[in-house]
Amino acid sequence: MKHYFYPDDYIESVYRVDFQKLYNEGYRGVIFDTDNTLVPHNAPADDRAKAFFKELSEIRFHTLLLSNNKEPRVKSFKEDAGVEFYIFKANKPSVKGYEKAMEMMETDRQSTLFVGDQIFTDIWGANRTGIRTVMVKPILKWKEEIQIIIKRFAEAVILAGYAIYKAFGGEVKKVPLKTEE
């Protein structure tokens, strides 16, 4: 049985994932959290994010930002970075946003991947929806709103349990990573 608070994989950065290999495995849509997953909290789309979404578009992935943030933040990032779709005020961890995301991208649970940096919103919601989850380390941890900082302490306890779970053969579905060049 899958633990709702454990990601399928936990990696350093979304920018290390080999999305071409995931596409070859049958994935067609990727749902992303924005802040501290793609850029620091409230930062605009940078050159790395723009190049990243251009690469995903060339692979032919559908992409969507799923955020609890307000529309101006999410919409401007979507437009600047070249993301295909967005949902603001998603009320994560509610499954409704994830389901709406798949509907917009015309994907299903087996062909959709979720990438985010928080357990209690991102990972918990995507796991309950039945989507493969990848948790990334926050880009700038502790430079966030106070309610997020408080959650980080509880996340640390869960991630310690996750490390033990993995060490004793718990189910982990590793994502392919790009080789360092």
C-alpha cells in the first residue's frame, strides 16, 4: 500500500529529470507546482525555466502549473515560461485540481506526472489522486511564508521516515535523471 505522504521519488531538482525517457515510458502530461519547485518563492520565470519548458514542448509534453497562489502570479509565470496551462487557487491538496489538470491536458492517471516541493499540499494531493509523484528539494528553503516554514519542520520528520522506508525496501519509483555532461 502506498503511503500518501511519501513521494514516488525524491530528488535534488526538477531540472535533473530526463523527461525524454519519461515520454518514452508513456507519460504525456506533467503538472508542476511553481514556487520553490521551478524558481524561488514568488520569483519570475528565469532563463532556466524558459529553456526547460521549451524542451518539454519540443518533447511534446503537455504542461500545467497547479498553484494555490492567486491568478496574477500563476498566469504571468505561465506566459513568461511558456507553460501550456495553469490552474490558480487550486486548493491543494484537494484532488479536484489534479483531476481538472488531467482533463485540461487530456491525460489520465497513468500518463501524468506531478512535480512539487511540499508534502502536505503537493505530494499528498497528487498521491490521493493516483498520479506518480516526484518531490524536489525546495530551491530556497526558509525564504517562504511563515505557514510554509512551519510545515517544513513536520516534513522533515516525514522525510526521515521516507529514508527509512526506502532503506528497508519500500516501494520507490525512481525517475530517470540526466547524466552530467
